[in-house]
Amino acid sequence: LVDMMNGPEFAEYKREANRALGRPSAACLATWTATCDSLTFTADELPQVLAGTGTDWQRQILRRGQQQRHQVGITVGSPNTRLSFTGTYFGQDGITLGQGYDQYSGTLSVENVIGRLRAGVTATGSRSVADIGSSAGLWGEALANNPLGVPYDSNGVMKVKPTNDPLRVNPLRQAEAFVRQQTRNRLFGSIFAEVQLGRGFSYRLSFGPDVSNRTDGQFHGANTVVAGTPVGNPEASRLDEETFAYTLDQILNLHHTFGGHHRVDATFLYGIQTERYTSTTAAAQNLTYEEQLWYNLGTGEVRADIQSNLQEWALRSYMARVNYAIADRYLLTVTGRFDGSSRLAPENRWAFFPSIGLGWQIGDESFMRRFAFVSSLKLRA
């Protein structure tokens, strides 16, 4: 924690400051009495001065943090079918008031083989809720507040302002009425099917969707501080984001051996990637009641910073790769890609990327056997 003056130290600091200015009276300069204290300190400060106590505002906003994690899993299988599920919960209470994190997640995986067909699905879902709170603003109030102020009055009711300083609010009020919460939901996975067509051919289809949304809600109650400025009436804002993306790949593979020493492996691919992102932001001030947080902005005066956004992009690819090997020593690889991206200008949207590679497994040649210390040697270009 930051080393700050306690109540008695701050009281003496204020007495010395007044003496240096010749206040509160000439008599007090000669002898400081209880009457001088009553003339120097405000009604909010005087009880702690007389009692010789103070408030440690940093410790007022701290608490004991904790973490917990729970996980459950199940796996079921047979010669042709496999199923597994894993669920996890993680929770954390921050050491600062108003901060915490909860996350729920689960993964389900199923795979099955029927004759020449192998298919499977894997899906992962998660939901997280992050309570961010006032963060730096809360600690700013804890450090700036007068240690002679008290958080509660004699009846146990929280004081909005511990002292008569108009720029400072009770840090406990800041923790209670400054709320920021981010909620994230996400579901993503992959679906595939692969079939053996015979004669060395196989075909695989893969689809990977990804759906997510995020809500960022902020609420500033009356008598809180935002960016160093006190808030008079309640205000709130809300950001909603949604993203949908997917990949789709179709792959045709060929594996063929002929002549005893010749092998050809070929892969042909057609793939798509796409993403769509939308967001909406709204804010309102002078809300009618604090319990609504950011869920009923229509009850207040809507501000002019209502915004919405849409972003979309897509990528399409064609690819062919052929590997030719003689006796697994002399290698030739020819690859070509033809890609198109929506992010580029129409005249530059498509491009072709060829490549060729040569390889020689020198380590497998007979003349290399005399070099026992060489286990593998390959030349590539």
C-alpha cells in the first residue's frame, strides 16, 4: 500500500500549516488549545482529531480475495465411437471491492467411424462475467481522501462525502455506485467428415464456426467520480458486440505408388474464411433510478454518442500441391495457391503464389555408409 499520513499525522500537518499562516488567532500561536482545534478543523474532522484516530481509506476498499476452480469430465468409447465431455468453472473475488471474475466453459467431442467414413464434431462453449468496477478511480479516491473523514455517520449510514471537500466522495460509495461489467459468450468448434474413395483417393470436409458476443456495461451513480470529475446524476453506457466467423475447407488427397520406386502424393484444396462483426454503443444521463444500471437507458436523456458499426471480410483460396519421390531419395514438390481477399481493392484482390522445391536424401546413398557419424543428411532447394 502507498505510505500515507494517518489521522493524527494529518491533524498535526494541518495545525502547522495554520500556524505558518498566523491562524486561527494570535493566542493559538503562543499556545495551541482545544479551542484552536475547534477553529481549525471542520465538524467532519473534529471527532477524529479529538479521539486521536483516523481512517485508512486504502484498507477500507480492500478485502480478502479468493479463487476456486471445479472441473468434471467424462469419456465414453467403443471400437468405432468416442465421446468425451469436459466442464469447468473458475471463480475469483478480487482484493478490491467491486472486482471479480466468473467463467463457465465446456467442451464436447464426438467421433464415429462407419466403414470408409469417419466423422466428428467438437464444440466448445464459454461464458464469462468480469466485474471491473471503478479500478483506478476507486484507488484515486482512497489516496486523495482526508484521513480525518469517516465512512459512516453515527447511525451507521454511509456518508456520501466524508468531509466538506466538494471534489471528494466516499471511496465506499465509489465502489458501490461505479459499476462496470463485461460479459462474454462464445461458441466455437469444428465439424469434419472424411471418406476413403479408393484407389488412393480420400476426401475431407471441415467446417469451423465461431460465434461470440460481448457486452460492456458501465454505470456511474450519483456522487461518484469519473475521470477526476464528480457525477451529479446517474449516467450509464452500453456496448454490444457480436462476431460470426467460419472456415470451410474441402480437401482431396491422392496417394499412389507405382513402378516400385515411384510415389506421388497430391493435395487439392478449396477453402473459405469469413468474418462479420457488428457493434452498437449507446449512453444516457440523468437516469431516474440507480438499480436499472445500463438496462433501461430510455428512462434518461440519451446522449448524442450513439454509434453502430459493421465490418465484414472474406478470403477464398484454391491450392494444389504435388509431391513426387523416387526411391524416397529424390524429391520434387510443386505448389500453387490462388487467393482472393475482400480486404484488397478489386483490381488487386486476387494473386497467384507458385513455388517449387527439390530435395535429395544424401544420407540414404550408399557412399554415405562410410560416414557412421552422419545419421541423416538432406539437401533442399
